[in-house]
Amino acid sequence: MTRMILILSVVLGLAACGEPDAPKGRPKASPPPTPLSVAKAPAAPAGPGVAMPALVEPGLQQAAGVSQLELLPRLNAKVFSVSGGDPALNGLVTYFGLFAGADEGWRVYPIGDFNEWRVVESAPGKVVLAVRQDAASEDGSVKNSPRFIHVSFDNTGDAPPDAISVASSD
């Protein structure tokens, strides 16, 4: 019995010593890159920094408020939120956008104010979000309401519609 345990220990020890060779004719897969293996920042800059003045374009103030964005390139659409209101109660003012072309840009439709959201389904004419919308109850506590928001829109015309349909379900 002792001899069998010793042989088993030697076999397991040898198996743990090294990686088996990759099969001939097939290259060994390299590990996926990590931030440090992609580019490791040098310890000091190579020269003096370049002064970058603050920009005063009004559109950037609104863009800086975007706190969450989900691009839906197959639909020429996006769902995005700007921070606003009470961050403890539905601080994400959320919108749905459809691209109307280079001349008009985006048509933007309000969806609602949520505490958090994520896109769970997208298909032509339809986007579904899982949301958490909170409300203050009569006693002052916060009531959590998870549900789904269904966004429906007509995507058959040359331009986005003037309105979309927004419905909810539990």
C-alpha cells in the first residue's frame, strides 16, 4: 500500500511539473491580453506636457452629464441616461435615440427616470430594458420596483417616427 501511494505521488508530482507540449501543427493559444500586457505606462513622461484648455462648447456640458450609454448599432439606436434629480431615487433620466441621418442627427425620446437599467433585448422595432425604479412609501422608506420597460417604434420609414411607445410589465 505504501508503495502504491509513493508511485501515485510521483506520477502526480511529474504531471504538475510542466505543461504538456502543444500538438504538432497547431499553434499554442496565447493568453488573452490584460491591461498591463497591452501597454504598460512608463514611470515618467517622455517630455513636457501640452497645455489643453477647457472647452466652452455648450454641447459638451450636456454630453458630460451622460452617465450610462448602450449603443444599438443594428437598429441605428441608443439608450442613454443623464444624471439628474435625486441620485437615491431614480437619478438616471433615461432616453431612447434613433439616428435620423447626418442632416438631422438623433431624434431623442424620453423613456423615464430610473435608479438603474440595462438593455435585455433589442430587435427591429423593439427594445426591452430591465429597470429598477424606486419610490418613497408613505412611511418614508424606499420601495424598490424592478420591472421591464418595452420600447416599440416604427422603423419602416425613411426617418424615425415622431413618437415611440413606452409600456411596462412586471
